[in-house]
Amino acid sequence: MEIRKRHFLSFIIISVLSGAIYINSIGNEFVFDDLFQVVENYDIRGFQNITKILGVGKEWLRYRPVREISYCIDYTFSGLKPTAYHISNIIYHTLSSFLLYLILINITNNFTVSIFGAVLFATHPIHTEAVTYITGRKDVLSGMFFLMGFYFFILLRKSGDKKYIFFTFLSYVLGFFTKESVIILPALFFIYDFFFVADRKIKNLEKHKYFYLLFSAIACLFAFSAVYRYEFSVKGYSAVLSYPSGNVYTNILTVIRIWVFYIKQLLLPIILNADYSFNAFPVARSLFEFNSFISVILIIFVFYFINICS
């Protein structure tokens, strides 16, 4: 089958399945933080507020202007009716799934593996909260830019065409200003290069040092801006900035337990929760707690399994 026709067929399959899975969310109302992020957010009510969306007079702690602009687009079509907002979430999720297909086909050159991976991503229940929850837009949209940036990076490595540096950079910026977690994207670049380009030898990456210097500098700038915004926002308020468990050691143990929880959710997503705040994850106290100890063992096994498989 011709490559373009195969890609088009893949896009249709992914779109139909993604739409079928989430079409029942289109009639849902605004819930939880939707009221604050959309209904009571006057900044999204027209592009005349673009200066506020971009930060002028904005509370810096919630500075995610790309998400705000996407809400502004939805408001243009739907006002304060939630229909367009839900449709947009489904569209962004569908595009993310297709980007994953393109990434997989470029890495594996295997159509079956690529379409299976993309369909699994499109229909996996773990995405329910993000796709059906309008405030979950930050995750859906930032995930799309994250995958877009990685896809352009792969094209850069495969073609050597420098124009893809710009598209990779643009995706990175848009993703970060949708949700800050996209800051880790350069780490994925390095992992790809290390395994697929450099034959697991760091010295083979020396020719790409300026690329990594550029994106490392951008990542540091992003990290500094995020910390500054947070400190700027809480200044003057009564805020306690400390580890939830009291120290770095137990905080790391808690994070490892959360990793294991999400692995379990990926493999067995039968109990989902729309809100994981309010002590949903008990703080670890010691390595010798049963859950902490088992979680550490499982994570070690996962990394060992990845190493032997790669």
C-alpha cells in the first residue's frame, strides 16, 4: 500500500475510534475547576484580552497562555456552552494519537506495531479524565505538543534538514506554556539519540553538542521562569514550601510508590479517579513499609527489564 494512503487510513481509523470512545462526553457540563478556568474566566471571552492571556495583569502561578488561547477559540464558537470545549479536547487527543502513530512508524518501520500502539493510546481508559474533563485540556494539549516536538526531532535526525530545529523548538515552547511538565522533552531527545543514533556511546553524540546546549539552555530558562512565577505568586501569602513527607528521602519513596500506582493503572485501569488530590497518595515514611519496599523492588525490575530488552 502506498505510504500516504496507509497514513490516511491510519488517521481515519484513529479518528473514528477516538471519536467513538469519547463522543458521549460532548453533552457533559462544566464541572469542578471548569467553573474557575472557563465559566468565571473573563480573559477568554474574546481575543481583545490577548494581553491579559499573555501575562499582563495575570496571576503568574497559573501562567499557561496556550491553554487560555485554546479556551478563547472555543468561546468564540460556543460561548459558555461546553460543547465546543469537549469537541476540542477530543480533536487534540486524536491528533496526539496520530502523532504517536507517526513516531512509531518512523522508529519501527512496522505498520502493524504502529497502528496498534496508536489505537491503544487513543482508546486507553487512562486518558478519560484528561479528555472528558475540560480543565484536563492542559494535559491533552501539552501532550500533543510534546509528541509533536519529538516527531519533528525524529525527522531532524532522519533528514538532517535544519528547518526541523525550528519546528522542534516551537513545539517545545508551545508545550511548556501549556503545561510545565513538557520541560523534560530534551531528555527524550537524548534517549532517542543514545539508543538509535549513537549506538549507546556518548562520544558519538558530540556532533550534536550545540543542539543539546541550545535545548539545555532553554530548559534551564523554563525552569527558572517556573520557579520565579511560583515564588512571585505566593509572595505575601501564608505558604509553607516544604516536602509533604518532611524530607527528600521519604519524598522520593512516595514518588516511587506513585510511579508504581500509575503503572498499575496503565495495565489494569479498572478504578479511575477524577481527582487525585486530598491525600489520595499516602506519604511514605520508611523504605521498610510494605508498599514502599515492594514499589522500589518493582521499579528496579522495570528498569532492569527495559535495559535487557533494549
